[in-house]
Amino acid sequence: MILITHWDIDGIFCLYLFYKRFGDRFKVYFSGPRSINRVLSKLIYEGKNNEELFITDIATNQVSLYLSACFNGAHWIDHHEIDSFDVPKGVEIFIKRYKSAARCVADYFNLEDNYLDIVDDIDSNNIRSDLERDLRDLVTAIRYFNPKTYPIYFENIAKELNSGIPIENIIEKRKKILKDYREYLKKKEDYIILSTKIFNLSGRKVFIVEMEYDIPSYNIIEILQKRLGGNIDYIVILYGNRGEIRTTTEKNVLEIAKCLGGGGHRYAAGFQYDNKDLIVEKIKECIEKVIKNEEKLIG
């Protein structure tokens, strides 16, 4: 059996639940929505498609669905909303509108787990404790400082969770890398503020941030709120050729992402783009279009 899961905290907890359900009798790979096609193609090329395949917390696309059909049964377990795709024979799609994919995995296998609320909070960017923030930033720090070896760290964390080691101990064991990452973020605060443009579009507060560094959206949002104050209806963060859309006021960002050719879920979505010079105006147009459509539905 093969599991492909996302390289974030939600993906790690999906892996932990698979260990809880199956032990370690499977091979795990980490990926994301932009690299899933490449990972599937590589596995097929290596002749590993005779295995049963599970994919968690990664939004599907038509090509990836076709590729997954080459395996000995494929199961997509996720909470990202998807468009109407042609689902090949032998491919199962299990999607629930939960706050985390880990909760979808628990539902799929009928598992109960005390950590699901924590994952829900982190993946929906509703951090409610220092423990949740530390765990989220630790996972980010590991991947940032170890871009080639992070899968080993992530597998170890999932195995430690499965063995009953408390989250506090998992964090304490790796506190130096967390400290180093927090110091790095502190040095980038002024850059983030200076890279932010603020707009008022149809009565909504919109921040567009153009980044040269791969700092996660949740860290950027916390810095913006700390330095500039208040909630933000729409935050769009541009990373070279891809963008992420978030909200701190529970606005529906998925429709904006779809307008830009992307996808995701209601409070966290993304898109890709080619022309940096035109994308800001396109984003503003899509936001205003979505707001007008929502106002029509209301009244």
C-alpha cells in the first residue's frame, strides 16, 4: 500500500491516523497539489502502481485522477472542494467539508482521536493555543530548513504521535529549530509590511502581498495583524508564479480562486499565474465580481 499525503501539519496527522489504522505496513510520500502529477508519474515509471493507493489532503485534478487509475485501486480522501471531473474506474473520491483532511481520514476509517480538534484549528487558521501555534510553526520550520530531508522528520513525528508521545514532548525535542525559525520570521517583518498593498474594494479590506521569500501565509497574516491591526477580509499573497488567498473574517475565498483559475476550500484557496504585471488588477476584478454576486444572492 502507498500513501501520498500533504507536506503540512494536516498531512502529518493524516499519516499518523494511517499508522494508527495500518501500523507501518505501507510506504509514504509527501506532495502537494502542484507536484502530485509528477509524484504519481514517477511511481508509475518505477513500477509501483501494482499497489493500492491512498491520497490525503491534496486537491485532485483531471490528470492526477487518470494517473491514479493506473494503480491497484485509488482512494482520494480530502476536504478540498473539487470541480466535476471524469472519475475513472477503480478511483474513489471521498470528500467531506470538514476543517481538516485528518478528520476526513478519521471518518473514512471510523476512527476516534483526541487530536482532531487541534488539527482542525491549525488547518483552518483558527489557532487557539500556544501549543497549536508551536506545532504549526515547528512543521513549517522543519520543511524550511530541511527541504530535502523533511519527510524523515515528518514520518518520525507521526510515529511518535502514534506511540503516544505527547505533542508537548515532540515540540520540546525540536525546540531549537523552532527558535531559529521564529528569529528568521522576526527579521522578515519589515519586509512583509513594505511588500503589502492595501485596498478597499466594495467595502472590503483587501491586502495583496508580493513575496520574494517562501514564508507561509499564516505567518504573514499574523505579522500583518500584529503590525497593522484588525481583521482582514481578503489576503492575497503572491509567490512568484502562484498565489494564495486567505481570510480572517470567514469570507468565501474559493470563488475568487476559481475566478483566477484555481481552487481549494472556502477559507483557504490558491491559483497560479504567468503575468506578474497584470495579476494584481485581475485579482481586484475577481474580488469585486465575487462580492457583487454574493450581494445579489443576499438581496
